[in-house]
Amino acid sequence: MKKLILGIAVLSTSLAFAQTKPTPMSSSSPVRFGLKAGMNVSSLSKDAGLEDQKSKIGFNAGVFANIPIAESFSIQPEVLYNQLGAKVESRDEFTVLGTTTRNVQSYSTNLDYISVPVMFQYNFVPNFYVEAGPEFGFMVSAKNKGDRTTTVTNSSGTSTSSASYTDDINKDNLNTFNFGIGIGAGYYFTDNIGITARYVAGVTDVAKDRPSGSDAIRNNNFQVGLAFKF
């Protein structure tokens, strides 16, 4: 997190003092609206209970407005449907009166948000930009979805059963507001179509009322996708 904040500070300082040739981007340029969609590779920051977590694939999609504020500088607010979360594997085994039971779970924690990034963009050249800014998120759905396999071994032999499940997570136990800091870049192949990439590091804890001394769990997300300007 410290490295990310340091990187954003260095980027902001560099942009403030950068000197570039005049480009078509200026404060007099019209506001442009657009659509964007792409893939998320999300995870949750680890604590002692998430040692076996892995990244989860999701998607993001929404609308944006690109608002020029000065030569080579613009602000881009967005409204996105954003699928975050992580994959988790857990195992437990116990023996009672000679019978050993082993449970293996593989599930995805799916945390869906309406996200509102506000990116400050700088165009090195008309088609290539870098960006940094805050992202505000509002949780709309929280579920665990996965598979559970139970193996029972005793003197009679071994039996195995499997089941799939989807459980709603009680949002009363979660912080439904999410705040993150994003940094990214993009390149437009034409005046309308471009590719985008962004990393957003969560600042707020996903859990509400966490016990004192326990580790916070935060959303982290890498996005890549396509953008279309009208």
C-alpha cells in the first residue's frame, strides 16, 4: 500500500512539472461520453484466515464521461458494475470414535459493487494517457458460491459425498461502502476505441466492527478492458 501511494505521489509530481507539445486535448475540447467493459482479477488482502485464497475472475462494465480541464489533462468520472472478491480453499479433518471426517471446500466470495471511480488523466500524446484517482464503491450483493466434498473413513471403508451451494453473506456484518485508490493507463487505437488497464488498492476494511488487533481485509483489483467514446 505504501508503495502504491508513493507511486501515485511520484506520478502526480511528474505530471505537474511535465512539459509537452500542444495537442488537440485542451480545456476547450468537448466533453465526450463513452462505454467500457472488461475483466477483473480481484483478491482480498490476506489475514490468518485467508491463507489459501486465490484471485477470482469477474467483470466490470459501465459508462464514463471524459472532461478536459486543461491542455493534456482531463477528469474521467465513471459508473461501473464491478465484481470483486476472491477464491478460497479450506480443509478440516477430525476423528471421533474411530471415524475420520475430512471436509474440503472450494468456493468464491463474490462481492458486487456499483463503483464510481474519478480518474485524473494526463495525455503524454493524444492517444496515450496515464491516470490516478479515488474509487468509491457501494455493495449491492455478497455471496459465497462453491463446492463441498466430505470424505468419511471408518472400519467399514470410505465414503465420499459432494454438494454445490450458494449462500448469501449477511451484509449487516460487512462494510457496504468501499474506498480505493486507482492507478492506470490507456491507449486509443482510433478516435473512438481504446484499451484500458487499472489497478485499484482497497483502503477500507470489508468487514464491519472488526475485533481489535485483527487484520483488516481489503479489496484489491486489476482491471483490463475496452473503452468506446461516442
